[in-house]
Amino acid sequence: MGSPVILEKPYGAAMSGDWESMIEQFEYFFSPVSHSLDTVLHLAVHSNKKKPLKDLLEIVKEKESPLTEEDFLKIKNKFGNTVLHEATIYGNYEAVRLLVERCPDLLKEKNNYGETPLFTAAGFGEAEIVEFLIRSKPKQCVDDKNRLLSIHSKRSEDGLSIHRATLW
């Protein structure tokens, strides 16, 4: 099985930060554009800025889209990461805020390793993002006794131990 093809125009525009030209690349918004099967949204959060992601989401709203915004945001890359997973990994706090506001259900999505975005934020030491996620959507993160919900833990590959996002 060969490597996925990189779609040069949208990938190049995203990598150079030329978000304006992405308007011309709308037909590629919903397709993987990199070897990691990232969409343009995944690449936008790598910029560590809010504006590219916000602008791309506005373009989707303005144009006739084959997917709902929620379905678009739930597209996963090769590692099973949604755009919210990627935003937590890259420490893009503003993108995390925007994504959780637009689609709180992204907090429940697990990647190929069984990790939720809260788990990846904790795993990458993004304490500010962990705190924001818990404070903004407590019912999706902790139970009535303020214990982390089991969805934010994962079993080890041998199935014998459980790893939880460490909050503090």
C-alpha cells in the first residue's frame, strides 16, 4: 500500500500560512492533504494561532458544504486525532477554546491510542488547556465528585493497567 498523496496546492498554502488562498482550495477542505492524512483544519491549528482556524470555519459556513460543521470537525488524521486533539498537542489555547465552543462533543472523541483531547492535553503538559477544558465543560470531564470520567483514561496495550490524564 503506497503513501497517501500530498495535495500540493492546499498543503503548500497551509504550510506557508497563506490562508487567504485556501478559499480557492475549498474542494480540498474535506480531504486529507498530507502524509499524516491531516485536513487543512489540522494544519491550521499547527500555526498556534486562532485566526486561520476561525477563517477556515467561516469559509465552510459561507459555502455549500458536503458535511455539517460538527462532522467536518470530527474528521480524523492517520493517528485518529481530530482537530481538537491536534490543538491540545500543539498548545493552541485559542483554537481549543473556539473548537470546544463550536463542538463540545469533540471532547468525547478518542484517537487510535484511546486518548481523548483532555488526555492529550495532559500528556503534553498543557495545564492551561486542561484547566480550561474541565472548567468550561465539567460534565464532559469530571463526575459529581470531581473525579475524572473514565472516558479520559485508557488501558495499556497489555490490557492490565489503566492510564489516566493527570490533572495536577
